Amino acid sequence: DVKVTQSSRYLVKRTGEKVFLECVQDMDHENMFWYRQDPGLGLRLIYFSYDVKMKEKGDIPEGYSVSREKKERFSLILESASTNQTSMYLCASTLLALGQGTEAFFGQGTRLTVV
Amino acid sequence: AQKITQTQPGMFVQEKEAVTLDCTYDTSDPSYGLFWYKQPSSGEMIFLIYQGSYDQQNATEGRYSLNFQKARKSANLVISASQLGDSAMYFCAMREENTGFQKLVFGTGTRLLVSP
């Protein structure tokens, strides 16, 4: 069974803390994505990566960074957590191709609360 | 610029009726893929259906079909014979093949409520 696994389901962090969200996929996908989901705003792309050590900014990269040292692992880093980063974070992966069977697979999500 | 628009924040439908969820998109890439996902209250993202920009026929998957109107840049999801379990958030998404490193962008979603 194919899987995208996020390291935590729920996290509570303090303002100013450095926060790491980890995502691992076992499908040998080239593309990996980080989104945040907020009510009424849908899924907004933070960063994505199409290869090891390669990263591209999404629509809302401010306050975040990412790391992809291995193909299967994509980490999202909140350098100094703030209350406005309280959200649901979703990781996804896809093949670097388009067509039937190239849909994204998602992790279960991490609900981060910054207090 | 790559963009997905879902203009219906919420939709209501009675069980066994059909419902159409709207999605329009904007792209300058001639090659792209359109996806629909369902997100129940449990939170997982469930892939429903895919339409490629060069596909001649509208995609269908069971009770789901995609009304693809390329000239109008619309990709509406049609759910036939709605069931109570169809109550969920529905997201339209797009990937361009040749630009933007194939990033995947989503619309804001439509919440569907199916009543008995």
C-alpha cells in the first residue's frame, strides 16, 4: 500500500520555537509538496521540490523553509513559529509526469497550534 | 499565471439527485492535467478523477464525471445519484506539464452537504 507519512498528527509549539515537520513517501516520487489548509482558503502551496536538494517557492513561502536531502523525505521548517502559522499542514507527492495515474498522494496532515 | 477558481463555497443536494461543482482554471500551458479531490470530515484527501488537456472525451469514474469545456477553461465535477457519504469538501486542482516545474495548485474548495 502506497504511503505518504507525516511525522506528527498534532503539534503544539510556543511562539519563537523552531519547528520541523517531516514527510516521507515510499513511492519513489520525484515531486513533493507542502501545503497549509485554512478554512475558506483551500490548500495554499508553501514550497515544493522536484528533485533532491531542489526547491521552489510556492504562493506563501514567507516564514518557512524546506529541506530535501533524500528523495523520499521532504521537511518543512518554521524558523521562528508565530501564532499566524497555526494551521493544518499537508504533505503530498507525485510523479514528475502527467496522465492517468499521476495524481497526488497525501499524508494524513499535521495540525499545528502555535501558542 | 496558473490559477484555479471554485466560486461555490457551499452546495446542498438531496440524496439520489445529481450535483455539479464548478471549477474554472487559467493557464497558458497547452499541456496540463486537472484533478478533483474529496476531503471528508476525517481529513484525508481522496483522489476522484483526472482529465488531461489533450483528452478528447470527458473523464468518468463511477458516479463521478468531469464536464471538460476547454475553450471556456472549465472542468466541472458532476456527481450523479448523490449519497449521504458524499458530504465533504471537494477541491479542484491543476498541474501544468511544461511550466512551473509541474507544481500542483488547488482551488478554495466547495463544501457539499447531502441531505436525506
